[in-house]
Amino acid sequence: MYDFIIIGAGIIGSIIARELSKYQVKAIVLEKENDVANVQTLANSAIIHSGHNPEPNTLKAKFNVLGNKLYDELEKELNIPILHCGAFVVAHNKEEEEHLLELYENAKINNVPEFELLDYKKAVKSEPNLSKNTTKVLSLPTTKVTNPWEVAFACMENAMENGIEFQKNAEVTNIKYRDKHFIITINNQTKLESLAVINAAGVNSDDLAHMIEKDTPFYIRPRKGEYFVIDRRVKGFINHILYPLPTDAGKGVLLTPQVHGEILIGPNSLYIDDKYNKSVTFEGLDYVKKNAPALAENIPFDKIIHSFAGVRASSNIDDFYIGESKEYKRLYHLGGIDSPGLSAAPAIAKYLLEDIIKIKQSYNKKNNFNPYRKKRIEFHRLPLNEQLELIKQYPTYGNIICKCEKITEKEIVDAIHSKLGSDTIKGIKKRTRAGSGLCQGGYCEEKVMKIIARETSRSPLDTAYDSPKSKIFKAETKVEE
Amino acid sequence: MKKKFICIVCPRGCHITVDDDGTISGNKCIRGIDYVKTEMTSPKRIVTSTVKTIFKELPRVSVKTDKPVPKNKIMEIMKELSKVIITEPMERGSIIIENIMNTGSNIVLTRSCMK
Amino acid sequence: MKRDIIVIGGGASGLAAAISVKKEGKDVLLIEREERLGGILNQCIHNGFGLEVFKEEYTGPEYADIYIEEFNQLNIDYLVNTTVIKFNKIKDEFVLYTSSLAKGIQKYNAKSIIISTGCYERTRGSIIIPGDRPTGVITAGSAQRYLNIDGYMVGKRVFILGSGDIGLIMARRMYLEGAEVLGVAELMPYSNGLTRNIVQCLNDFDIPLYLSHTVTKITSDENNRLKSIVLQKVDDRFKPIEGTQKTFEVDTLLLSIGLIPDIVLLDSLDVEYDKLTKSVKVNQALETQVEGLFVAGNALQVHDLADNVSKESERAGYNAAKYVDNPKRKHKTIKLLSGENISYISPQYIDFAWPESDVICSFRSKGKIEKGLIEVIQGENKVLSKRLMYIVPAEMETFSLKIESLNENEDIIINLEAIK
């Protein structure tokens, strides 16, 4: 019997798992995909917003600002990469300046710790490629960028380190309540039992709730956003995140520097029917391309290396839905966690445990909780003397596999065998960045494939890209059929 | 009726025309004439492929027919090649199948295998 | 230890360059990141190599072998499985850091460098193909490597986007290995590959070629494998025409949509880029704005024939050797400009500080021209006039100039016009 089963290992499920691991609980996280952070958490702008935008006195406003602050502590404890770049909201005329002023006031009410209005002349000093049509900006220095799936990995690894279990490829197919506990069926076969269930299933959180509830107080309205990725070698093109004025559709098409140097352009915003629709479209990307130049000059569209779409778990409510089920005690829902979900995540986890679950009433804190996670070795970023030392111990740090990003064999092997390891091309890409660069894996995918096969003692024919069924190869040649 | 060909003997790809009376024009060298004549009667091609080896460091090694072979025998030749397994080191140019499918052409290695 | 010349890349370009340097009596080290020399030639198991250089037709591996044999006979120093990770010019010398399993991180200094790093393939990410992102969408070169080197088929029902040579060659290759190849689509109204490849790769096997078509949608199945593509005709502005959609049920889409010179190593240097070649600008000696830094082969401009890569790289090697003897030159450059119907010209400069170098110019036309006239004009002077037949963008053309016939003060423009 578990104390808690968490369903969903995106950023929300992972960070809740970590919070839970501070208590003496028996808990497991179930994830239907073949990896942590494989859906929403993998496809967003990666921004930790300042909290200037949400409607005051909403959970979104409260937790955005609090979450932003909590990331400072998370950065130190988990050694996650954070780019402290700040942001500008860009206005081009008197009308937009009025709107900017409203945002300014909103930031004040929301208790955003730092913000100020700057005119173009001042703003352009620290942002030389700022659009020439800019008249005024709202500067938001506490805005940051992170690597969302690495945050999720870090939280989940730390949670596992502190005793939480994790199972991937585990789709919840049924939830029942009997004798004061829940019975969760996984993949139509295995049954697990738990005193409490935490629904952190993202776009599927309403479907999951409907497995047991008659009337769930929220439903998901999936909203797609498409992005371009610009090669990191244009680093320095912009220094801040650039926002346009927000509209009802959302924050708009942004320009966002990423922690490794790439620039994201996007997203657009489109309500869709199919939750699993991750396709990019001409219209979507056209929209992004048309709106981005309002923010900056000389956008290097010719350096685009990738485009992708992400789905937001927007809901019919304008705020986060975080609460206990009205029908079943100890079933907790996290519904409609769209933007600023990533920013608010640390605060959401604390709120859920302390205010909703009231966990301290039932469980003691662990006295051996270890909050720390060692920094992942990004070999190419180390100073030369450290590199030489490490190579002496592990010569495979000398074997460059991904030439574009300078990722070494040792990093890849470690990513395969780590506690939250992966044996897929995509899993290795997420953990090490091999294949994320200019040639998008053209050079290294074959090498990564061979290392995976070697390290898992399997045939290269078995190598999967993402889900176990997504194999790269169809057949071997020269084999009689 | 005029017949039009693109010669494939070299990367130049001369556009060659054959008139009703058999006059050949458009070729930049004499090989084009032979090509077109053969192409009209029994088209031939060089076949390049790979064969399997037992060597982990070199699981496949590239091969070719050392002479052009009839176009209509290509798929049969491919089938024969899929039965080959190289089990010992061999030099580039080694013949691994003599007179494949009775075409008068041999299958030769186009690179050395573990040598 | 300070080397005279380091060649980065051990494929067709690097081999020819290093051999040339050694023959000029200079010290040279070649660095290759793969485990064998030969570069892309190793996976180009088809014919078409050596007709110009050796007057005989060879397959890629044979062509590579011939160079590797000469390379070894000359006892040229080289490293394999070694990647250059950092590269800079400090004062008068080049400083390189390499990384390898065998030697860890090493530092090298050289008086001169030849960049022979070839190309990488354009991927789906840089063009927009709407739709899902399943497995089964892969560049033709990657599929070629998996097939010819490792022995794996990436799919069984194949469609190919792009009629460049790699796409055409792979159409035939996949067919011969038992795949169904349903067609090749080309955005342009003409093929991008060598004409002979249309015949021996497509026509021979009745593989249809859809000119002025492109792929406008990719759909995946429940296992996130490619399930189908939509092909659409495009108008003369390359916009898809509504109503021309055709669906193909395939499990593999090979992308042969362009090669891009791999010159990332030059990021930290003060080189000048050419948007047209997607590489760096050079003078007729194949030297960049950074003195002693030479670029040759596919890293300089995308070639169609390995023979031309070898010839160009041989010149680069020769010039690098001359540079080492005489590094301090008083530069006096004029520009070479692309005029009518010229898509790009290489070199982009003629430097009169390089009298010992031939001036061999290569260019590509903007469109198909059956009968053309090339004119090279400097000011009032017509320096060269040459007739050419069957000019297509897919086939690089060359001509040479005598530096004595040029003046040092005026830029040169190259025009190509169609004639009757």
C-alpha cells in the first residue's frame, strides 16, 4: 500500500515527488511515456516568468512570483542551469505604452520584486538588436530561463535518491476506490494500491479524473503553440527575453534565449481538438515569423535548425485548479497547469503538500533528506585543467561523439546508466544534448545508437528513438527473408 | 522516329540523338556511340552494392561488377550477393564471385576487407 | 611542436591537400575525426569517381583507396578518431586543441591550416514540412551510411524529397536492397542531380520524378513512425497549389534537400562569409582573409564531382606550402562578382600578392541554359569569352584566368547569357 501515487512525471509531478520525498512516505510516480518530461515539459519557452502578467489574487499570480523566488534555492540545491537574463515587454506607440503601464501596475500588485519602465534609448543600450520601433519597455530583471526537462530530471532523480519510486511506460487505465483506498490499474494489467492519488497528468488530467469522478470541476482545452529554434551560434543576438504586449490569446510570440545559447521564436496560440496534436503547420510558423520582427531587428531566420509544437493543458477556468476532489477524499487534482506552470512549479508543490494535503498532520519529515544533486558534468564547459584531470581518470571523456555540441562518450554512457537513465536516442538527447546542434544528429545519431546497443547488450536493430515501439531501423540487409 | 538518350558512361551526360537512319549525334566521345548502340539492343549496367562480412569492425564491404551486366539480370545478381559472407581478409580487387549469373562479369571488392 | 601545415579532415579534400603539401617538401599533419580516412567516399559505393583525375571510372571507396595508398607511401603523419575542439589564430600562428580517446586533449601549433571538413546535410528543421515528427524522416546521407557501412535498412516503403545526387543514388540503392521506392520529389522545375543519375537511378527502375513538387504534410502512426506523406505541386513562386495533393503511404522519407559547408571551426576567426556559397570568402589561392588559413573541397563550396574536390584541394596544399615559405605578403585584392544568371562565383577575390597561384574560377548558373556564353569583364576589358553547352545549376562549371591579363584596380564581373 502506497501513501501516495503521483500520476504524471512532467515538471509538476516531478517537483511534487521531490517535495513528498522530504516526508516519511511510501510513494511512486507513474508516467505513461517512456521518459520523464516527455510531453508539455519538453515543449515550451522554458521561461521562469516574473509574475507581471497574471490576474492579481489568482493562484497563477501568487505562485508565479513565489515560484520565481524558490527557483533560486532550487538552482543551488539541484544544480540546474538557469540563465539570469531578465526580460523586456516591448511597446511601440502611445496605445501600447498605456497597456504597458497597466502591466506595470499589475506587477506592483502581484509583488514582483523588481521592475521598471525604460525608454527605448536606455533599453537599447543593453539590447542592441531591440526593434527600432520600440518606444518604451517594461524591464523585468527577475525573469529567467531554464532547461525545463533538466529541472524535471533533477527533481525526479533527487526524489528517487530520497526514496520515491518511479515507473515509466505505466499508463493508468483505471482508478477505483475501495475500503478507504485507491486501486490504480496500470496498462490494463498491474494493480497498485494507495491511500492517496495526485493527478498531475497534464493534458490528460481531466480524462484521468473522469475514470473515477462523475463531475470534475475543470476540463482541459488543449492549446497548441509552435516554435522555431535558432542555432546557438547566434548567441548574443539578444540578451533578454523579449515579450510583446499580451493579448487574450496569451503572452504572444516571444524571442527567448535558451540556457545553451539557442533562441526560441514563438509560440503562436491555437485551441485544438486533439490533445496529442504536436504537428507544426505552415500557418502557425508563418504567424510566428510575421510577429517576431516586431520585437527585434535582423532576426537570423536563416539560422533556423528546428521547429516544434507543444500543447498547453489550458482549461475552461482562467486559473490553476489545485484541490482535493469533491467526490473522493485524498484524490488531488492539478488541472489546467498551463503558463506560468513552469515558473510556479516549486510554489505549486509546496501549496499542494502544505495547504491542500496538509501533509504535516499525517506524516513526519525525514531527518535524512538530502536536498542536493550533483551538477551534471557538461564536459565541454569545464576549464581545461579540470578536463585534463577527468580525462586521466576516464579516457572516454576524450572521445567526442556529438561534434556540434562537443558531447563525449562518457557523458552518454553515464546518461544511459544513471538512476534516471535512458536507452533511447531522444532520451540521450534530452540528457546530454547529443543531436541538438547544427546538424541535428546527422553525424552523431549513428554513434549514439552504437553506444546504446553496446551498453545495453542489445542489437542496434532494437534501438528506439523515443517510445519502445519507435525503432529507427526496419531490417538488416543481406538477410534472406 | 528519333530516339533520345542521355549517356551515362561519364558524369558529362551527353544528350545523344539517334535518327531513323541510325545516325548518332550529340556525343562528345566515342564511348557514347557504343553506349547508345548497346542501350538500344541490350542495355547494360555496372552494379554496385555491398556484401556481408563476419568482421565486427567492417560489417559490410563494398563490391561491384567489373563489367557492365544486362539490366534485366540486376535483381537476380542482388539476390546472389545477399548470400555472400566474407570470412577472411581480402584485398581490394579480389574476385568473390566469378562470372556472376553467366554474364561474363565478376564481382570484385572495391575496398580491402581487413587488410 | 610547431607544424608547418595542419590539414583538418581526411576525406577527398584533406587527402589531396596533404599529399600536395608533402610533395612540396613541407611538414604536414592530417587530423580526421572518423576511425578511417576517406570521408564520405567510404559510403559512396557507387560509380562516378575518377573520370577526370584518373581517366577511369571508380567507385567512391576505390577512389579513396588510391589516394590513401599514395598518402601512406608518402608517410604522411596523421591522427584518426580525433576531433578538433578549439581553433584560433594567436599572433602569427594557429593554435588547435584536439580531443580523442587515445590521447585525450592535445594542443598543436601550425603556421598554416587547410580546412577540409566537408559538408553536413540540411535537415527537416530548416525547411518547414508541416505535420508530425515521427521516426522514419531521415537525411539521405545518414540513410546511406546506415545502409552501406552498417548494413541496416531504415525503411521499406520510401519516398525521397530532393533530386540532388544523394537522393537519386539512394533511390536506386534502397530499391536494389528490396525497398519500394514510390517516387522522388523536386521543388524546382528541373532536377538537381547529374543527368546520368536520372537515367540510371530513376528511369532504370521506373521510379517517378515529380518536378515542381514538394512534401506538404507528414503523418505518423500510433507508434510515432512515419505513416504517410502528402505531395503537392508548387507554382512558380514555390507555393503549394491547392487541389494537387497526393498521399503516399510510406514508412520512410529521405531528405536530400541540400548540403551546407561545415565551417563551424572558423567561428572564432575573423573570416568573411559568402551568403551565396554558405561558406567563407577566399582569394584565388583558396586563402581566407585570415592569412595562412586555406579552405578547400566541400567546405568551400558544394561540389558535384570528387575529382574537382581533389584538384581544388591539391591547389590549396600547394599554396599553403608556398605560404609557409613566404607568409608576409602585401595584399592587393580585387573582387570577383556574380553577374547575370550566375548563382555564385568562387573565389570571391583575386589577390595580386599570390602570383604563383593559378586563377581557377568555379560557378553555378541560376537556371538551365542550353547554349551559353560566359563573359569575364574587368572595367572596359573583356578578359575571357567562352561558350558552354547544357549548363545546369546542378553541374559546377570552371574556367581559368591568367593573372597577367588582369589589372590590380578594377573589380571583375562574370556574366552568363543564353545564346542561340
